[in-house]
Amino acid sequence: MTPDAPPARLPLCADVSRHLGEDPIGTAPHWQEVTVLELDVPVWARLRDVAHWTPQQAGLFERLSQKVEDSGAGFGLLMSAPNRTGNPLKVRHYTLGAGGYTRRDYQSRLPQSEWAQGLIDTLLEPENLTNWHEVEAPTGPDMHVCTHGTVDAACGKYGIPVQHTLAQAGLRSWRTGHFGGHRFAATAVELPSGLLWAHLTPELAVKVARREVQPAEVRTHLRGFAGLSPLAQAVDREMLVQYGWDWLDAHRWAQVEGTQVKLYYHWGQHWGQHWGQAGMVNANIEYTTLSVPGSSHKAEHSEFKQYRVQWL
């Protein structure tokens, strides 16, 4: 009797996405605020272990879901590993404003197992932040690279070298838990700009973080600006290519009706050559679909939208 052959190994979803030339624009989540929990890697699994949540932890996510339903404003939750393990809980809270997100850092004496309190106090009950010690936030970008290989092998294979190279180059980079988009590994959330990146290589990640490439050169690596909804992200990318990195200093907001996007922008009085400029662009968004696996561990494919901007 012949033994059954082992199942064929699935290709990494990120490899398939790159091979098919998937355009990642419009896949960034839409966030009005973001909380980054500094948690040791073993704590990530405990946060994701829904079956063993305490009543406080389960109730927290019910409250957050209700907040999103009531306000229509999404939020981001990132788990990033500090350089030294065993530290008390620290959170970084970002709120959407002109030119991206504004960052505030808070240190507590709580153990990391009290991560739910960090989310409650930043996202639901900010008056409680008086019980935390606010520390000065550094300037410059933080690159949050998904290295969560236990969720998807692509993020482990491609994310870890990118995060390591960024750190070796003297850039602030964080090993970060799953935030969606395995097929774009190595994928990163850049804050405070609010840009999400796809298919980064170690060399390209350093150039992006240092702005050593022009946006036109990396347009197909951009998932979008998290301060806008998916269709508006496609228009925002075209404006970034047109204006260059200065575009990120502008306050941008959008009105979306069906497939039509009106993207408004304004530079404040202290933003270099564009200070005081304001305007609006109008576009219609068309799309086709592309069949791509959403995971490296399942054979099923899903249809993902590929956006194209038509100016009106």
C-alpha cells in the first residue's frame, strides 16, 4: 500500500501578489486615531487569544466596536516589541490632523498584561491619561514592520530582514504584530505620516524612510494614507506623485459619493514653498479585480480591487 504523498506546499501569498503585479493602493485601513502598545512578542499571542480574554478585555472590544458604529471613525491598534523585555506598559497614541498624525507617548507602572487599560485610556476614556506619565515623543518617522510569522509565513520571511536593516541603519523601526495585508509583505505602517507600504525590500525600506527616492519611484509600493478612505487613497497617491514628499505636510480630507472623490488640501502658514496654498481635485475611480490568495496558509483566492483614477 503506497503512503499518501504529503500535501504540496503553498506559495507565499506575497510572492503571488508580486508575481501578478498587484497594485496595493486603497488597501490601507482608515484610521482617525492609532494606539501603539509596546508589548513583548509573547504578549502578542495573549492579546490575540480571544478565548482567554478577561471580561474587561472582551468588554473593551465591544465598546470599541460601538464607538466605530456610532462615529464612523475607525481606529488602529498596533503591537510593537520594545528593545528590552519586561518593561512596564507604554503606549503611543496618534490622532489624525494636518499633515498626518500627532503623537503623544505615555508611560505607566502597569505590567504589559494590563494592555486593555492602555486601549481604554487612549481610545475610550482619555481623561484617565492623567494617571499616566507623559514622556516627550521623539521627532521623525517610526516604521512599524509586520514580522508576525506565526500569523503568516510571508511576514516572517520578508518582514524580519526589513525591520533589522532599518534598525541597523539607525532608523526607528519596530517588530510589529499582524495589522492586515499579509500578501504585501514586507508591509509597514509609517507614522506619523500615516502611510502604509507594500512589498518592501531592506534596501528600499531604508530609502523610503530617508526619503531618498521620489514618490513616483515607489508609487506601486504604497498601500495608501490611513487618514483617508480607500477610494480617496488612490487620488491622494496621484497628488503625492505630482507634488513630491511635500504633499505629506498638507492637511487632506475627502468627500466620497459612490465612485466620485473630491479631495481637498491645504498647507498651513509654516510649510515651506506651498504655505497657504489650498485647493480641491475631483476624480472618478474605476476598478478591475485581481484574484490573489489572502494568506500563505490557505489555497483559496479572493478578488481584490485594482483602482484607476480618472480626473474630472
